[in-house]
Amino acid sequence: MQIYLPIAEISVNIFLLLGLGLGVGFLSGMFGVGGGFLMTPLLFFIGIPPAVAVSTEANQIVASSASGALAHWRRRSLDIKMGLLLLLGGTAGSIAGVQLFAFLRSLGQIDLIISLSYVSFLGVVGGLMFIESVGAIRRRGREKTATQPVSKRRKRRLIDRLPFKTRFPSSGLYLSVIPPIIIGFFVGVLAAIMGVGGGFIMVPAMIYILRMPTSVVVGTSLFQILFVTALTTFLQATQNHTVDLVLALLLMVGGVIGAQLGARAGRKIKAEELRIALALMVLIVCTKLGWDLVATPNDLFAILPMQEGGH
Amino acid sequence: MIFFLAATALLIQGQPDLEAPSDFAPRVVAALSQEIVEIRSDFAGADIILFGAVTGLEDTDDLVIVVRGPQTDLRVMRKERTFGIWINRAPVRFADVPSYYSVASTRPLGDVGTFSSLRRAGIGLEHLRLSAPDSERTEVRLGVEVTVSDVGDEIIEYRDAISRNRRRDALFAETASGVQMLEGGLFRATVALPPATPVGNYTADVYLFRDGRAVASGSVALEVHKAGMERLIYEFAHQHGWLYGLVAVALALLFGWGAAAIFNRR
């Protein structure tokens, strides 16, 4: 059954959209990721205009992060002070990202930038995750004989020398406010350009750069993602008119059901295997997008609409 | 407005004597099975019947039907390999390109009309006028005004790219046997509107060709617009963007919260 999407202005099979939502929702529930980095490229592949795919996906992430953020809020497993700082940067980043998006679209280079961003981020994150989880599995085998020496002492890094230090009681940190704002800004820009929540960048950044305790990382990241994607949705709708409500609702229906099923399935699998599987999936999407960049295209010409007055 | 369009569109008489001085002028009358196409949520393309009659038809006459959609400006870019990556380069702006263009005829166009008559009326994919005003200038060469393109001969490749791209989505089409001649000067043809049909005002022109030239023509108007839910959502998104954005966010929050509440209860 075909359904005509009023903003994307194309006709798509309704079951394909529900299935995509369900499938990506399942994976995101299983791996505990937002799923935007999978859904947005998939929407490109089925022919949704990139501008609409990115904006609409931001809207869907609002729904998928809302329930998670709420759960962490109830358990207080988040650092609100850190979250607010990230959000401050994220707000500025989102505003800048939406402008940058419109500018790149006017140059006719938005598809390229989106693809390049995906390839580089998915490649780095997927590669690191893969190496790290393979290492973890190897260590698991050796754990019985030898225990890893863990260095408790932290080196004084560049990040510790920055001014405007403040205490983060929930994370037990004494840190400058600058790094969280910069990380937030960066993720906000990505949210607007790539149509992702940015969890796959923010969670490693919180652990490795800010050195936050893992217990509050996921909650804080969801808190930031929820507000930044909500803002991105609002800005894209106001400025570019590219949020497709029909598409968003169909993806949400499949997404929330899939996420619940995926979360149940995920509990039965070991964490390291799960991470390897996620890393492989990230690398597959990365390879596909990367291949499309270098392979000789079927048509050497691109036909783009002129941008005056929106769509 | 719609009523007015429908009423005037219904039957428009052909203008006699386009080119050929004839003792009695043939006339073309045409109509559509549907003057308004509504795009609703289940829209997956539409087939419209164009039918009509020709008075003073001769056995050797041919009919050509051209349907043109609303015109838009386009930017065509050529992909070039830079550091191993294909990047869009060298944009050329094309003005007033029809977003939909289909030609149906009784016989292949080359047999129906002369090159100049097809070119003049812009009939056929190879005669469709695609102008790139920014890269063109008129020069007088050997006493004749000619259009010269800054892009040079490559402009032909750009034009071909537009046509190829549109044919892929069935927005441009040329069917050599698309017009059926029935008895007594009656004719019919199917206008196929694909799922990607853009909204706007369309015109269908019927040309009567005799000895390679168009001797009569008639035209009908067609309107494609969004209707029902699709129209409401589209207008809401464009007229009250900020409210639409708030609604989108609110719905998403409700959805996420609702799903969590339902699944946690089990």
C-alpha cells in the first residue's frame, strides 16, 4: 500500500516505512543507541530527499529518546548540571547547524557533506568500537590467570588546565565548563546536518574526554539529545519546512515497538558480542556510503532544484 | 477559481490556419476525462484520458499531443572526481524547465513533422527548449543572430542529463504510438501521471500535422493539487512553520512517553 508523504512529496510503501522503523528500532533498543545514524542513510536509499530525511529523523529521535530520558530522570541517573552545559552548547550548535545546512544546500553540496560526515564518523566510531570489544573478549579469556593493572592516577591533561572550573557533584568531577559546551556544540551541529542524536559521539566523549562515571553517561546524553533534537525539529520546521509529520509518525510507530522488542532481545546477549555486532553494523553502513562516494555514479550529472523560497 | 478553470478548460477551440493556407481550415477540439487531479495520501500516479475530435481530417494527417507541467528553474551540476571522490561541480542554471513533459503521437515524430516545425513548437524531447540564460549570450555571426553558450558544446550533455533524469521518474516521456485515431475524426490518448507528479497547472496541446507542418491545434488545461490531509499538512507546515514545529515535537514526546508507559505496565 502506497502512501503519499506531503512534505517529501513522494509516494512510498507504508509497510516499508513501518518495517524500517521496526527494524532500526529493534537494533537501537538492543544496542542502546539512538538509531539515527542507521535510519537517515536508509531514508536516503529509499529516495526521501536528504533535507526532509534529516529533519524528520530529528523529530523521530525526540520520540525515541523521550522514554529513555524519562526513565533516567526518575532514577536520577543523570548529571543535570553537565546536561545543561552540554545543552547550552548544543542549542548554539543546532542553530548554527541548521544555517550551515541551508547554506550547503544552496551550494548543491549538502549530499556530499552528509555522506562525508557519515563515512568519517561511522568509520572512526565503528573501528574503535570493534577494536575495543575484540580486545575485551580476548582479555576475558585471560582474566582467570592475570588481573589487569589499573592505573588510578590521572595525568594532568590540557583539559584540566582550562579556566572557569566548577564542581559536578553527580559526576564527582571538578572541571572547566568549556569542554562540555564545545562537545555540546559539536554534537548540536551534527544533529542538524546528519539527522542523528549524536549519542555515538557524545557517549565516548563523556567517558574518554570528560571522564564522567558510566552510571550517569547514558542518562545525561539522552537528556541532551532529547532537547537538542526537539530544538532541531522546531528550527528545521520553522526555517526550512522540511519536517514530514506523516513520515515521522510512521517511523515512530515502528520505532517505539521495535525498541521495546530489541531491548528484551538485547538482555540475552553478552555485552561484548553485542558491541562487536554493533561495530560491524556501523562499519557496513560506513562502507556502503563510502563506496557510493568513490564509485563512478550511474549518471554523471546531478539535477537540483533552485532554492528560492523554500521547496 | 477552480470552477472557472474547469469551465474554460472543458472545450477550447483550436486556432485555425497556423501555417498552411487551406481552402477550409481543420479544427481540433479536445477534452480530458478529469481536469483536476487531487493528490491524496493514497496517490500513486494517475491515468487521464485525453479525447477529442478533428474536423476536416484527411487520411494522411497526424496528431501529436504534448502535455506540459508547471515550469521551474533547475541547477544541473556535473560530477567530477576529486581526490577519488565524486563531487558536484560546474553548476549551470536552467530557466523555466517544465517539471512534466510528455509527447504522444500517431507515428514517430520524425515522420510526422519537419525539423523546423517541431523545433518551433518545442515538440519532442529533442526539441524541448531548455535554456540556460546565465551562460548564454546572443552573438551576430555572419549576419545571423545565434545563441552561444559559455559552457560550449558541453551544454548538450547538460540538456541530455535533464531529460534522462526526468525520464527515469517517468516525468518526461515520448510515445510514438500514444494517440489512437478512432472513426470519424475522433481520437484518444492516455496521459500517464507518475507518483512523482508535481503540483501546479498543466496544459495539454493537441497539434494536427499535415505535410510535416502543424495546421491546427487545440489546448486543454489540467490542474494537479494536493487535497485532504496532504493539503492540510502541507499548508500548515508552510504557513505556520513554528506552530507545526511545536506540534511535531509535542507529538513525538507524547509518543515516546506513551510507548514507555504502555510497555512498562506489562
